[in-house]
Amino acid sequence: MIRDRQPKSDSSVRAMHLDDVAVSALDDWVCRRRTEGATDIDLLFGDPHHPDHVYRRGTLHAALIGLLRAATGDPSVVFHTLSHAWCDRQIVGGNRERGDVNWLNPIAAGMGHLSASSLRSYAHQYERWLQGELHAVLSSMVTLNATDCARLIGEPPASVRKRLERLRAREGQGDRNAQIWSLLYTYKAKSTWPDVAEGIALVESVPPSWLKDDPPPSAERVAWILEDLATQRPPEDLVAWVCRRNACMPKLVHSVVHAAMQILRLVGAWSPSRRIWRSGDHDAHFLREFLLWNASARMDFKRRHAEKYLPLLSVLPASIEAPAWIIWAEGYWRSGYFALDPTRAATLFDWLRRCGVSGLSVGISVCSDATEGLARERAAIRGAFRAAFGVPCPTFEHVPHQARPKIYFLWSAQPIEEDVRPPSAAISLDGFHAWMLSVGVAAVLREQVADVSGLLMPSLLRKGE
């Protein structure tokens, strides 16, 4: 089996043997991947959104380990343990014929190792190996009959003779003494013999918790869930469809919707124009409210994939108490604009600079109905911009409108030319709003907060009222 990345050496290639059940399961999975649109060059377990990437590498690995531990009852077992166990079984039951080739070399080759010397780290069951060698020596030195074997294993001699006859009929008329010794090894003796396994008790098998509850999601996973929920053509069973696409439980989807609606209400992004009847189903109510908001909102979650937002991914705010997130929450306008406040502009511009955003692609728009106070705010924001980016702040004017703030932020996909206002599509902040909303939802779920208002600033509470 070749790894999904560069192997350690030319010999690091393992031959994996699959039984019929595994082959059938893989055939079914390949058929499913093809129906999802996967091609022959995509990974077998690729990400549905990025087929050339392993699907949630860390989460998938942790989930498989959880299943393995639940099946074995051993809380310390991992998949690499299977390599050690396979090596032990091959050494214990291997062909010890001494010839031109070391009998350990084929075992090492099967594990993708260059030489047998590395097996010293993989072979652990020395007792079974030693026991096998001792059995071979004893069977060649001591001759037993059926009566001796019956006495040792605690069964009647007639029963042992019948077992011996069936064994000889199945394996042929070979060495009778060796076959009697084989019966002795096969059936547990009723006499008290020391056992190296005594004192080792496995933990009772307990299903992993993630089978019932998803771990707190990251901002990226929340963004994928919200993007799928906001699809323009939702299928009949939207929640089940989102769960299949994001490999999560319905409980997580409803938790994301609940937290998102709380945040959207508090930042002023959602205030229904008509009364929404609250049904008895709590989850269904919030989902219906989210779909109503999505139908009227100007937040296209797919725009978060735009190249200009890539610098944000490495330094997204860690919580909703981070200054950058609070600035966004206070500055968000329902119409999709991002209002700027002179008292917080310096913090915002400094954060964007640390993210790697170029000062040539951002700017501000100021209301043309200038007043003395607005002129002072404009000058303060321009000064903070120059201090952060080291370049003059591109400034444009817009006509007064109740749906627009007096001063709002511009972020273009391309460098802004002097005195040329970028088109509206190029300066859309939908992707920025989508990422910041996802950060807030992830933080709320991580902190397990039932009431978001307990984590927000007083100014946000007044804004959401």
C-alpha cells in the first residue's frame, strides 16, 4: 500500500491483503464516490469539496481509532498496533527453515522494512515465540500416548482417542506423537499451569462518545455547514443532506443554526418584518427562521472562497471576545456594509496588516453630505490607515442613504486605482461576513453557551435590541 504522500524509502511499500467482505465494501464505496462525481484521479476517501485532499485527515483517523477501541475493548490500541500484532503473528507462526535467506526477511519485506533488524521494535510476544520453540523441542524429546494426554488435559482417554482419530483423518497419518502434542497444546489443561496472560484484563467495550455527539466544530466546518444550509435549491430533507455532506450529526447542524440566529439578531443582521409563529419543535423553528433570513439577506457564503480572503484563514479571531470580531459585530450593517468607527479603526487596520492584507486593495467610502464631525472622523480613520499600511488611504464618496453607514470599509479583489471606484461586485464583503459569523458560531458551540448575550459587549446588546 503506497502512502498518500512520499514514502520514507523505496522499500516503504506494503502489500495489504483484503478479504471478500472488505473488497465488497470497497466496491460499494467506489460506486458511491462515482455517483458523487469523483473521477479516477480523485482520492478514494477524498474530501467532497476538495477531492485531491484526504477527507478530514485528523477527524477520520480519530474516528477509526475510536471504532477500533470500541471493537477491541482496549483503550490504548491504535492502528499502528495492528502492524505490531501482525509482525508477532508472523514471527510466532512463521517458517523457521534455516536456508540461504533469513526467515525474518520476508516478514520485514511484507511490512515495508528494508531489513529484519527493524523487527526488534515490532516483536513483543516473546513468550509465544519461546513457547513455540519449547513445544517443538519437547515433542521431539518426550513421547506421549493418548492416556498421558488425557490426564494432562483433564478429559477421559476415550474422548482424547476420538479427537486424535479425527485429527489424523483430517491431517493424514503423520507423526502420531506430534499430533498428540498438538492436542495437548490445543485444549486447555484443567491442572493449574502458569499463564503469562493472567492479571491482564481488558476494559469493557464502550462506544466512543463521537458516535452520539460531534466534537465542537472549527470555524471552517461551521462555514461549510452554513454554506450548505444556504443553498439556493435546498433538497426536501435539508438537514439530512447537510449531514451527509459534512459527516456530522443532525444535532450539530441544529446547534449551528441556533447559534447563528442568536448572533445575527444581536449584530442587527436579522429582525423579521413579520411575526414568526414559534412551533413546539425548537430546532424546526430556528431552521425556518434561518431560511427566512437567508432568503432576504445579502450574505453569499460562497464568496468566502474568494482569493482576497485567504490571508484571513491563518489568523481568524479565536473567540467572540477578540477585538477583531467585536469590531466586525459592531460595524456590520444588515445591507452588507461594514461601518468604520474612528475609535476602532486602528485596531482593525493593524489586524488586517498582520493577516497579510495589502493596503493597496482596501479603502473607505465616506458620505458626500459632509459635516464637521464627519470630517474629523474621516481624518482620524485616514490617519489610522496610513499608520498601519504606510500608504495613503483610498477614499471615495457615496450619496447619503439610510441603508448605508456614513463611513464604510472597502476591500477590493484587485489593487484600487487612484480616483477609480471599484465595481460593487469587486468590493463585496459577503465572504468576510461569512467567515466572521462562522467564527462566532464556532466560539459559541465551543464554550457551550446557551445565551450569546452573556459573551458580548454592552454596545452589541444595545445594537441587537
